[in-house]
Amino acid sequence: MIIDTIIGNLDTTDTSGLQIDLLSLEWFETTKRILRKHTQGGMEIGIRFLKEGQRLKQGDILYRNDTKIVAVDILPSDAIVVTPRSLLEMGSVCYEIGNKHLPVFIQQDQVLIPFEEPIFRWLIASGYATTKEHTRLTNLLNANVQPHQHGSGSSLFSKIIGLAARQ
């Protein structure tokens, strides 16, 4: 079965009387545009997202019939969890992590990144309140600026450049 759209989420859908078949994904698979996997129940699913920037979230419903729902289940993984003590520290840690081009997740006032030992040690040495946890990485921060987007002027980067050019 080929899936090209997300049709809902378990959080906002009445699932009473329906079997829920989970499609287990690693955090890094949630942004793939083309993917082929099997659900826990053995159903083969092909994902083909044509739009740029589509990503799967925990509980997204990919298929539904009269008896069954296929939904996304993001598997827990090792992560670095930073709990900022102030808004300034939040900004600083996000800047430092982003400067290393690592994926950043913001969940419950914490900053999470996939676990890497050198980054973990660096964050501790820098004085951030840092722990290693086995958790779901579910809320990827979309901080990608697209500086080469011409014509529409709709990216944040192009708006900043436009304002700076007027001065």
C-alpha cells in the first residue's frame, strides 16, 4: 500500500472498535520522503510524500478502513536532554547545538538531541544541566532557513535581508 498523505492523528480521532496497527519508525525516518516498512501486524507500507517538508509525528494515521487504523509509533532512542535554567540559557544552548548542524528537538521546556558522546561531554563541561535519557524524539524544531529561495520572499531569511537592504 502506498501512502501519500496523513489522514489524522490518534490524539484527535475516535478509535473505539478499531484495531490499531503501529508502524514503528526511528526518529530520523520521520522526515524521509520515500520509505518502505512493515507494520507490527505485517502490513507492507510504502510512504511517498511529494511535498517538501512533510514529516511524520507520533500517532499520525496513515491508513484507515472499517476495522483497522495504521498509525506511526516513533521508537524511543538515546538522547541528550538539556534543561535550560533561563531563557538566555535556552537561546545559548540552541545556538551552540544549531551551530554544529545537529537536529534539535524541543519537548516540555527541554532541548533534546540524538545522543553523541562528544557533544554530551561538551555540554556538561560547558555547565548546562545535561542528562542522557532513553526517550522518544518527537518534536523536531524546524529551524532550517532557506537562503536561496528566490522570487516569493517568504522565507525568514529573505525577510531579514529585505529589511536590512532598506536601511
